[in-house]
Amino acid sequence: MKKIYFILPISLVLLILFGFEMDDKDKNTQKAGKKMQEMVIGISKYARKFNPDFIVIPQNGSELAFQNVDPDKKLCFEYLNAIDGIAIEELFLDEKGKADNYRINNLKKLPKDKKVIVSEFVKEKKEEEKIAQLNQDAGFVPFIRTADNYHYHLIPEKMLNENSNTITKLNDVQNFLYLINADDYDTKKELIDKVADTNFDLILIDLYYLSFPYTKADLEKLKVKKNGGKRLVICYLNVGAAENWREYWQPNWKKGNPKWLKKNYKGYENEIYVEFWEPTWQKMMFGNDDSYMKKIINAGFDGVFLDNVEAYYALYN
């Protein structure tokens, strides 16, 4: 009997295989996104046991505000109730020099009581005013950094909407200072004094000046503007990538050891994306007296700024 062979075009075979691969990748991304939603909710619930007004601001990951991590779905109010707003990087001027309409549209779907604060990077100072205005027209609060401040280490000379208001919640904020790199300041006192000499509504800093933690006394000074108004001081916390200068880092750690140190962070050789749902990592971040969050709470910060919540996407894409 003559055998009959059915030969599929190579392009069709590749399309089928690639399609299955994409399906798996998308499923893994969505599953991880739900786990990140759960982590942010867990951090918020933990912090608000100690301070019901504790502020939670995730950076990026606008898709997390939606059910199934999908902007075409309804809003995820369990997640939104856990946060006070969203911080975004490079929104109206992205790496390609264009506005990121996808994320802009996502943010416009948020409830009005969820503040959007934006860190924009401009290569030329002449772009500052335009980019700031685009953000303000959209109802967002911009922080504009220029080429000499790419790593968030400088205090800009200018600020938008300077005021003497008392700021008690994120929705009150009209401007903010993003200062998580302390390398330019010879002492903790120098940094505190220079920040205290400003009128920003919100200060974003690390838990530590180099290896020295900020104290309650330090924060009380930072919480007062130069003009006497009260302001918010928010602490930076990287929940999606392990940083090799942090106190939790062990000498033998590297990608794959522990196994949840999963993927190199392109452009940041001192950081590794983590499988953030792993109990060991989560225990370091929140939920107990030795956790990073408890140290932030004990120091007297008004809230936390959660960086790399987009690890759910970075791990699989």
C-alpha cells in the first residue's frame, strides 16, 4: 500500500509552536501578576494594622489595577483599595522619545481618588516645561529629572506648584522629590539639612543613608517644609528584585542560588529579579518584626514606595 505523507509548511509548524509558547508565557505572566497583586495587598494590610493611614504607592505595573491583570477587564478594587495611587516612570517621554499612550490610557481609567505621580526623564532642559505641562493636563503630578540626575541623586532647583499647605494624604500632593541615591552627600546630616531646606510636598528616600538607617528624629525633621508646612516622607522598597548591597544579601548568593533569584536585571548588574511569591522572600519583605516593612513602620515613615512590581512581567518576557 502506498504511504501518503502530509507535509505542513515550515512556517505553519513554527507558527503553531510559537503560538503555544506565547500562550504559556502569557499564562505565566498573568499568574505572576495575580501573585503580585496579592503581595501588594498583603503589604498594605500588614502596614495598616500599625497605621491605618499608611500610604502605599506601587511604581509602574498599571495593569495590576485591573482584574486578571488585563486593562480590558474591570478594575480590581481589592488591589486599588490597598494602594493610594500609582507612580510611573517615563510616561509622556519614553525611551523612544514618545508618549506611552498604552499606559496613559490605563491610568485614565483609575478612580479619581488614586493619585498618579510620574517621574519623567528629559535629555534636554528645554523639554522640561512641555513634559511637565502634559502631565499636569492629564491630572498627574510630575517630577522632572534631567541627564545629570538619571540616578535620582540631586535636588532640583525648581519645583512645580510650590505651596505651604499641610499635606496629610497622597491626594494633597502637588509636587514631590525623588531622592533614593545618597552618594552625593558626605553625611546623613548634610542630606537631611538640604532636603529640609525645600518645600516639596512629598519626599521619597531610602530606609538608609548609605548603611545608616534614618531615625524617627531624622524623619520628624524631614516632615516639615522650609516654609513650615507639613509633608509626607515615603520609603523606597524594592519588592521585585534583590539588591546585592542590602543587609539581607548573603555572600554566596547569585542567580539561581537561592533558586528564586531568577533573572538578571538588564542595565542593573547589582540586582536580580526574584520569584517574589517565594515565602523566604516575602518573609524578608513583610509580615514579621524582622521584615523590611516593619523597619520602615518603626522608623516613622508615612508610607512605602514599592519598586519593581513589574517583576511579574519581567520574569517571563
